[in-house]
Amino acid sequence: LEHRAKGNYHFHGGLVPGFAAEEMDDTRAEWERPGMWGLLLGKDEMENSISTLRSAITEFNATAIWQFFHIGIARVTDLYAPEYRALAAGGGHFLLVVLLVISFSAPSGGHMNPNITLATVLIGHTTVFRYIVYTIAQLLGAILGSILMRMTLGWDGIGAADLKGCAHPDGVGAYSMLTINVVVFHMLLCVIGGVAFDPAQAKVFGPILAPILIAAAIFLIIFATSNTIPGYGPGLNWAECFSKSIATGEILGGEWYSIVAPTIASCVHSILFVLVPPTHSDTGMFRLPLLEPLRRAEAKMRKEAAAETDSEYTVNPVADEARDSRGSLDH
């Protein structure tokens, strides 16, 4: 508690609501507190980085597990259920997302995807410093997961296609790949924003139902878009795509859209979230969660100033009576 009071910062970007610690007043002097840009960049997290690094290690572990089982699901689906590929792959990823998000959201947020982390930065839930640290951890975790799967399959002769890498289907234009990935990632962010980052709905869905709904969105994306374009599979995680290429030393040509499309979708979603956020119903304006310490400090200063003003004009009946008595004796 003493550590938090000295550096009052919180991670607001978790995919499961209900784990954020209760806000505390910052006991530091005003000149010691970070300003707006310090809060957004993560000045406190830089100075007290141990907690953030621990969360990044958790993201590394979670992303490695995700990558290994994601490849496994894709391979099993193609080998044993090609006719029901979309249904089987969607169902497998549904279970994987539910289990991993519930398991890792408390310590790290359960992102396992730098595109998700970027989206939370753009709506003021995650600091820039945490984004950088998480991105490194997620990429390294995905590389480890890909290497472990390649070792499992025998290593020699295993290419990016064997790890179900992000290929660009033949005869498909870049605009088609870009369009479909922007749309599906935007849809995913809308679900996440609605069930995890909407204060009112977070109370309704809670820490259990929210991961299930996010996983249901992943299932729907895979089910509705697989082979919409012949040979297409959603590429919504650039760490997932590039790690397969790094682990095998082979580029399939579709890795680029896993960066460009989600980035565009994140920008569009952030604009909508800022202009028409869930908090409109309560405050009439968007409030960046990372800037809550500034609002609390300003409210405290206004309250103290009002109390001082009131005390100056407060009538003291005892003092007035004594003053009147002295006046009477003098007379």
C-alpha cells in the first residue's frame, strides 16, 4: 500500500474486468507527481518497473502457450476435419481463448497480442512504456511457441506453411486482404471494448462472462471468414505471424496485413471510443483512465480550497458572544 501511495498507477487494459485495484490518493508532493504526458507514457512504471516486468514475463509465458496450441489446433483441423475446418478451428480457439484469458488476465491482462495492447494504448488504458515491454515479451513468447512446435514436428523440413503461417492467397488483391482483416479486428475490438472496458457493462458481465464473450467473437471471426477468400485465414496478431517466419527462416508474404490491418482498425475503434464512449452516459465526456490520478488530485484541491473559503466566513457564536460582552462592559 505504501508503494502504491507513492506511485499511484494502475494497469487498466486487462481483458477481464474486476481486477483493477482501488484508487488511492497520491501522497507525493505536487511537484513529484507525473503530469498528463508522464501518466500516458508511464513515468511511474518506468521508475518502478519490477511489477511491469513481472507482468511482461507472464505475457511471454501466455503467448508461448497460445502460439503452440494455436498451431496445433490449425494442424489438427486441416488433417482430420478439413470439411468442417471453420467450425473445428473456431471451436478449438474458443476454448483456448477462454482458458488463457481467464488464467492470465489478473497478472498481465491476458493480451497475448501486441495489436490488442496497442488498441488499449490508444484508448488510454495502457501506458506506452508497458506497450513496449509487452510487445517485446509477446514476440519472444510467440517465437518460443513456434520453435517448440517445430521441434515437436521434427525440425528438419518444417517450414512456415507447416506451422500454418500467414500466407497471402494466390490471385487475391492486397485491398481484399486489408479490408477483411480491418473489419474483423474492428469487430473484435468493439466486443472487447463493450464487455471489458465499459464500466457499466463490466458490472453486468463480470470476470467470468467477459472472456467467454471475447472467445465467442474469436470463434465467430474464424467461422465466418475462413475461406471467404480462398485460402484465407484471419491474421490478427503480427507476433503470431512473424514468429513463425522467424522460427523457420521463411516468409510467406502475408505477414504484412497482420500489422497494417489491425493498426487501422485500432485507430478507427479508438476514434469511436473517444467520441462515443460508454462513459458518455455518466459524465457526458470521455475520460482516459490513465489520467484518473490528475482528476482525483484536482478534485481534492478544489475540495480543500472550498473548505478554506467556508472556514473564513463561518460564524463562531462563542467568539461573537465574548466580543459582545466586552463591548457591553466598555460601554
